[in-house]
Amino acid sequence: MLDLSGKVALVTGASRGIGRAVALRLARCGAKVAISDRRTAAEAEAHLASQGLLVRTVTNYGLPDHLRITIGLEEHNRAVVDLLADFLKA
């Protein structure tokens, strides 16, 4: 698998189809992935929290539709990718 550790990717149209597949593959390869979706950060935060993952909003930085997720271990990164994939399916 390609190692994209330390790389950052922005994927638009990540809620379905090719965009979703690209975002998931990039994340599984270790890239930090920012995705664009029609739903709000609050909806994503609620979904992630319901699955036990706590994230931070960054509204104080003037980014009301963004979330900050800090991940340390690869297994945790994969868990976040899977949870976000579930959110995007809904």
C-alpha cells in the first residue's frame, strides 16, 4: 500500500461515489484527509460522539463547519476512517 503519511488531501464530493472511495483510500494510506459534504459539522460531530469518538469544533477560529480530530495510533486512525465512512453512507 502507498505510504502517504505526512501528506494532506482535500477531497470534494466525498459523500458518495468516486469522491468517497478516493477519500477512504487516501486515509487508509495514512494521509490527513479533509472532506467536503453537504451535511454540517454538527451532524458529523453527533454521529462520531454516538460511536464514542470525541472531536473538537473549531468555531472559535471562525470555522463553524469544521471539526478537529487528533489521532495518534494507526489503529485509531483506521477506526476514525470507518466511522466517517458510516456517516457518509447515511
